[in-house]
Amino acid sequence: MNKVWLIIQREFLTRVRKKSFLIATIVVPLVIPAIIGGLIYIMLKEAESAKPDTVMVVDESGQFNLDSTKNTKRFIFVPLQLTVEQAKKAYNETKDFALLYVPKFDINKPEGLTIYTQENPSIEKIADLESILAERVRDLKLQEFKIDKETLKNLKTTINLKQINLTKTGEEKSSNSGLLYGLGFTLGIMIYIFVLVYGIQIMQGVIDEKTSKVVEVIVSSVKPFQLMLGKIVGIAAVGVLQFLIWITLITLLSSGVLGYFGLKMPQKQAMEQVTKKMQQNEEMKQAMDHQNGKVNELLNNIGEIPFTKIAFVFVFYFIGGYLLYGALFAAVGSAVESMQESQQFQFPITMPLLIGYLGLFMFILRDPHGPVSFWLSIIPFTSPVAMVGRIAFDVPTWQLILSMVLLAGGFVLTTWIAGRIYRVGILMTGTKVNWKVMAKWFMMRE
């Protein structure tokens, strides 16, 4: 056991002292919030300085009346009393955004509306323009059916279901499916990325030592299985340390960036203007009160989430999934002599992890308590992603315990299998390796 501990120390310190570790662990969390903050700043500045696009309009229907009175922050409409062909020529002599052609149409089936542009416009601008036209057609329908706008407005009703979880003991807890969806999505993706990245690191480390002949010196004093176990645990410790540093830095820096933009950017002025209007507009005030109520409800829902439990489960499945797949990656690394040779083995190994990743979107986040979600979170090869995605949805305790026990058992099993391959493969060079050869190494007696 002492030898395994020495190998763990060696793997941990070797990687932590590398410049690449310092860059990835410290600089990356600094760079990402800075990039996000910079992009947000540029986006807001661009939105402030953006001028409305000019749209020439040929309205043969005479029903849209798109003139200066219909201008918006996004578009300025210029009606033309020309034919379509004449308007096209006039438009090509300008740098205006577009030429809109509105033929005579049936309001129940508005077809033939065409927009001419000199370059491919963004989908956002087209969507905004379509929204304006659709609103006008809607108004025409209201006029035809003699429906008052205010009456129609009063018919609109928004229902927001208040979610309450009722426990067996009768205790009530507020809930929010959207919030839980986002949490499950984020945690599942993180597990998938971390397990895959650090698993490949193990394989790369084994290949490097095998090709440099360093392993022959180490194996002379320790058993190959001890070497493999020490390497896996050592790199796992590096991963956990890096993850904790990332979470701390990103949380603090993201809070700082959001605080900066909340206080320094023009949104504050906009909010002050909204507040003034609220005092003059009772309807807007009621809408804002409703919005504030929703924010308070969201904060209460966040307070009900058991973050301590989720953090514990995340760390457990991160370590468990990493150890399970790390053992398999180590076995592959011991069998091959380059990363190119390892590619034929990587996909079969990571396929269960990929199934868990895809299942996160197709089953777990859609129906976290369904039968497929249950089995994905129980099977050790998919549970690291699946159970972390489900945990925010209050998984039954017995399912969580069963999943953890099976994951621990899966790690022991894969470590035993990988160890039998590792003890032979780590000392073999110049051998063309395939699945049949690896199976033969597994069956060899010690």
C-alpha cells in the first residue's frame, strides 16, 4: 500500500507542477469570464449605437400602410409609389437594408410577400420583420371579424402553475421544473466532459511511460496493478483539485462580471426610466409587481434545492465514473504504443458514456422518473452522467444507494479486468494489438 501511495504522490505532483496545469487551472477561469464580459460589453455597445435599417416598401394591397408612423427601433419604412421593377432599380442604387413587396393577398392566406436584399440578412432581422407583418395581418382580421382589440386582450390568460412537492410525511416544498432541468443539464454535461478528458489523460500518461521505458524501472519495484491503481488515483486527485479551483474562481469572477454590468452599464439607467414610468402607469406597475413575485418565487425555489447533497453526489459520481473509465483507458494505454493506435479502442470504451450523455437529453431531462431514466442511472457505465442529471429531481434514496453501490462494484470489476491486461501489455512492445490479443492477455495466468 505504501508503494501505491508513492505512485499517487508522483502522479499528482508531476502534473500539478507542470506549467500546462497552472495555465489550465488558473488562467482559463480568468480568461472565460473576461471573454464573456467583453462580448457582453461589445454587444450592448453595438445595440446602443445601432441605427435602424431602412426598408423600402411597395404595397400593392394598400392594407399595410407601412410609412413613417410604423417605424420601430429596428426598421424605418419608406413607401414607394413605383412598380416592383422600378423599385428594384431604385433599391439597387441605395445602401438600404431591404425592399419589401406586398402584393394583393387574402388575409386568411397571406402569400406572395417578398423581401429583396443585397446581402444575406440575419435570421433575427427577418424574424422581426415577419413579426411586424404578422401583427398587421392580425389587425386586419380583427377588423374584418369586428373584434375589439381590448376585448381580445382581455381574453388572453396566462397560467403559472405553482409547483409543490408533497412528501410522505406531509411536508410541502416548492419546486421549479425549469430550474431543475438547467441544473441537471449542467451537471450531466460536466461529468461527461471531465470523465472523458481525464480518462484520456490517463491513457496518454501510460503510453508516455511505456514508450520512454520508465515503466520498466518502476515495475521492477512495484507490481503492474499497483502502478495502474496509483496512476489512476493520482490523476483523479489532480482532476478533483482542478475542478474545485475552477468552481471557486468561476463563481467569484462570474459574480464580479455580472455585478459590474449590473452597476456600470446602461441597464441601470434603463431600469430608472422604467421605475419612473411605473409611477405613471398602473398597468406597468402591476406587471412589474407580478415579475418581482416570480423572481421571489424563483429565489425560494433555489433555496429549496439541496445543494450539499447534490455536491456530494456530483463528487462521488465524478470520482466513481473517472475511476471506472480510467481503469479501461489505462488498460488500452498499456496495450498500445501511440495515441493513433489507441483510436480503435477509444470509441467502444466511451460508447456507454456517450449513451448516458444522449440519454440525458432524450430521456432523463424529459422524464427523470421514467423506466429508461431509472436504468440509465443504475447501470454503472451510464450512471455517472445519468444519476447526476436526475439528482436535482429528488431521486428516491434507495435508487441512489443502489446506483452508488453498483458504481463502486463496477469500478472494482473494471479495475480487475484492466489490471490483468495492464500487467502484460505494459511490458509488451512491437506487438500488433487488437481485441483478440487483449482478451488473450486477460486470460493469461500470473
